[in-house]
Amino acid sequence: MNKKDYLDALAKALDCLSREKRSEILSFYREAIDDRIEEGMSEEEAVCAMGPVELAAESILGELPVVPRAVAKTRRKSPALLWVLAIAGSPLWIPLAFAFLLAVASVYLCTWLAAACIWLVAAVCMFALPFGLYLAWCGVMTGTFAFALAQVGLGCVLGGVGLLVFNAAFSASRALAVLSQKWIRKAVSPFKHYEADNTCAVAA
């Protein structure tokens, strides 16, 4: 089997994948065969070194996340069956998909509501300093110097606490941003196709 025959057979075996993903995989296999030829192998030897087409296709499909793998293998066996399952199973998978999206959105929203509460506490504490100074000025104007002094002290303490909470809120928001991205990637990973690097790792 020469390179063209091998790539044509692999393309046919991977017909269940999208055109973009199939093109990406074929491009990698084409380059891998060319590299082996440059290393001194004949074209037939280079093709043979890539392994049987069916085994390569199964390995590639096996590396897909759960949902795309199930869809690809069902489509590979019978495209009509995929449509039948999608339509017949819609009363089940549509509510499940909606519930999944709602759960993801709820967790994401609750996470950032917690961060917003920290920012709110920081803002209130920071506002206490100018408000305390205002009350102190009112105390001075009315001759209640002890009250004025107490308000200055309280305002300074709350302002200092506000600075600490502000710093904590900033650090927490940065950490939550990173965690949110990781969590969302993890949540959608069963539905997302693998990247190019994973394709290369499978083929290698």
C-alpha cells in the first residue's frame, strides 16, 4: 500500500469525523509518512510503520471525549441510526442538556457572587473612613470632641480592614478566574473534540 492509498483508506475510516478534524489528522499522518521516507524508508515501509488503517482509526476515535466518541462511532456504523437516536432520544437528552447547562451556570454564578460579596465588604469598610471623618467633623462642630475622636479611630480601623479585605478580594478574584476557566474546561471536556497535539500523540 502506498501513501495515497493509506491516506484515502484512513479518510474513509474517519468519515464519521468533521471535515476539519479529518483534514487535520490526515495532514499529520501525511507528514509522519514523509518523515519516515526522509529517514531512509521506502514509501511502502513508511506506510507499514504507521500500522493498519483500522487500528489507527480506532485509536484516534478512542481518544475522543465520551460524547464525541459515541456520536462518531454511531455515525460510523450507521448515519441514519444517529439521526434516529437523536430524534427518539430528544425527550431525554434535551432536558438533561438543559439541566447540565443550568448547573454549570449556577455554580459559575454562585462562585462569582461569593467574590462580589468580598468586594462589597471591602467597599463598605473603605467607605467607613471618609464617613468616620465626616462624623468626626460634625462632632467637632458640635463640641463633642470625644465622639469626634472615637469616629476618627473607628474610621481608621475600618479603613485598614477595608484595605486588607480589598487585597483579599483582588487575590480571590484572580484565583476564581483561573479556577472558573479550569472548571468550565473540565465541564465541557466530555463534549469537546481533542486538540491537535492530542492527535499527534495518538498517531505517534
